[in-house]
Amino acid sequence: MTFQYIRLANEIESKILKGDFQAGEKLPSLRTMHNESQNSISTIHQAYIELERRGIIEAKEKSGFFVKAILKYQSDTPELAKCQKTPQKVNINKLMQSITDKLGNTNLTSVGLSIPANDIIPLKQFSRIFKSITQQDMDQIFGYDRPMGCLDLRRQIAKRTIGVSGRISSDEIVITNGCMDAIGLCLRAVAKPGDIIGVESPTYSGFLQLIEQNNMYALELPTHITEGLEVKNLEETLDAHQVKACLLNPSYQNPLGFVMSNENRERLVDLMAQKNIPIIEDDVFGELHFNEKRLSTLKSFDKKGLVLYCSSFSKTLAPGLRVGWAIPGAYTEQVQALKSNLSLSSAKLNQHVVVQFLKNGSYERQLRYIRNELKKQMCDLKLAVLRYFPKDTRISNPDGGLNLWVQLNNSIDSVELHKEALLENILVTPGILSSVSGKYRNCIRLGCGKPLDNKLKNAIQNLGRIIYDMIL
């Protein structure tokens, strides 16, 4: 015999898993549920307590019961293809450009963008900071800055590296026009056309674009879906090829969302130091953890200055600020020279805004807020995929970041899916853009920067229907 409160708890849990209630949403009060379900208030309270015990909902004092953001819903994780063992030329820029050209089209709903939406950008705080700018500030802001960037900003960033990236001084930091600018400068500082660059498989398409633009070769490195780069097999690969540098994203990797353990990070940095091979570390998602503590960086294990650390405020404050930075270690002079030659300096106004955020404590509050919101949004998006996509869909389980990696039926060509989705004003990012060798054709990347409003929910539902039709 199943007790009535257990049956009710199961029914409510089923509705939550189907997405009828979203993460962070308040459940109906005991009295409202009593009027709707005809169950006694005692039975409903017991059902809520049972759901709280299962970890599905949480009670907030004097507020009621709320749906928890649960990322580990039952679903198979994607399978990763075997890597090509030879370096290859990259050829994705044409397809990638056709996608980026459409990003400004307001008629399209993009389901693959890896940026925070305006809903979670601190627009009011930005407005207050802009209004507080004095005439004296204006006189300083609209001149050229030094190539390394604003000293106040570099000092604030150096403070934030304590316990994360070892002892870093402001003189070791170069302010850049976003994280990709930092990565591009570092790549040019350590390698030249014709060199081999090691990347995770799959990797961020932007990395492959940089490698292609610089006429370099990409070597895909074996990667585990949850643990990241397979360090134990890396030495054999490095012995077989003259790898000039590795371009890696060890924290909430784009697109898989994996996190390398500290043990593997240390082993990786030690191995690369023995081989004298620099690592360009992309840590742009490092602050977007859903757990209590921020992870250590590869840079924190760096003893020879061979880790060139890159990050930005694009994912935590606003993508349009274009304020990033590099900590290039042994290559600081080369990166400074490249920055000076290519762009001279970064915009002082944007740097001023970020400095104010960092100085007055607003940034820490924004981080707490955005982490909570992104966790909810990732949870809601994952539930929508599980609800509307075919049952054989596999999906990643990140504990942070902005991305979900989705593996579809083997018969699906994500480039064709991209074309079909465009006909219904949906912009999809094909998985093939994350590989130099044409793998992951049946995969797509989804971005979790937007709340699951009706527009996005309808786009996911319609995308699922298109996928069903393509299978049939």
C-alpha cells in the first residue's frame, strides 16, 4: 500500500521533472494546494516534507517551499569520439562566420550563445556608476591608456588572484579587449604559423578560429566527458609530435562543462614544464561555479612561467564591456609588445566601470547572484531538453559555467539541423565547429545564459520537433 502523501509527492515530483515547475519557483501554499487537490493540509505538508527529504524542494522560513535547482537529473552523458592522432589544418571559419553574422538578428532565438542575458546583467549598478563619473574623471577617461591597462584595475585583479593563481603582482597583468583578445595575444606570443597547437576534443570553436587565422595546425587531445584532458595519455602524444603550445579550458570547459581535478592540473603543469611547452589557460568560466569554492587554476601550479592565464569580465558582468586580462608569465614582454602594436590600449571608460564594481563590493554580490541564476537557468534548460527532445538524447552534467553539450541520434547532422532550425528563426550551434576533424556532427551546444521564458521554451520545443522529424 502506498500512502496518500507519497502518491502526492510522486505526482508533484513528476510535474517538476517535466518542467511544469521551474527551478526557484515557489510551490502552491498548503491551503491553495488543498483547494486544488482536495487532499488534506496534513497530507500536503507531509508530501512537501517528503520532497524536501528527496532533495527536490527546499523550505524557506516564512516564505514557503521552493523548487531546487537540480542539475543531476537522470540522463545519459554524451559519448566522445576517438581523436585523430595527427595535427590538422582548421577549416571552420566560413561556417562560423555565417552563424556570427546572424547574432544581431532580433528575429532569431539563439539557443547556443554562451553569454549572460540582459536579465542577469547588473544594469542598475552600471547606470549609477556612469552617473557618478565626475568632470575630473572624464578628463582622465577619454585619453589613451598605457598598453598594460589601468593600474587600479590591474591592482584589483591581482588582489583577486590570492589563493587562486599564486602570488601575482599588477606588473604581471596585461588588460585586453576581452578574453579572446588575451588568448589571441598569448597564442601569437608563443607560436608562429605552421606550429602545432594542442586542444581538448571537443574544444571551443573560437580557439579553432584563432588557430586557423594564424595558419597553425590543431592537434586534438583525448578528453574525458567529466574529468577533462586525459593527462595519463598526454606524454605519449607530446613525444610523437612537436607541439608548440596547448590551448586549454580546464574549468567548466566550453562546450563540455567538465572540471579537471587539482591532482590532474598539477600533473599536467609539471609534465608540460618538463617538456618546456607553454599552456594558454582560458579561465573565463572560473568564477561561475555552482559549488561553494572556486577552483585552483593551472597558473597556481606554474613554477616556470609557462602558463599564460587568460580571463575576462564578459561572463560575470557584461559581454559588451570587452574587459579581459592576461597573466602571461615568462611571455609578459612579448604580450605587452603585441598589445601595443595591435591595439595600443584598451578603453579607459570600461576599465573605470569595472574598477568601481571591484572596489565597492558590487562584484561579489553580482557573482553570488549570477551563479544562482545560471544554476536555475541551466537546470530549467536541461529539463526542457529532456522533455522535448527524443529519448535517446544525451546531455552533459556541468557544475558551473554557461554550456550544455547535447548528443543527438546518430542519424542527425547538426549542420542540416542548423539550416532547418533557421527556417523557424532558431539559431543552433553545430557540434562540428568544436572539432578540427569533423567529429561531433550529431552534437550541438546549448547556452544557459537566458532564463527559460516562453520564447526560449517554444524554441526548444520546436527544435525537438525538428529533430524528431529528421530522425523519421
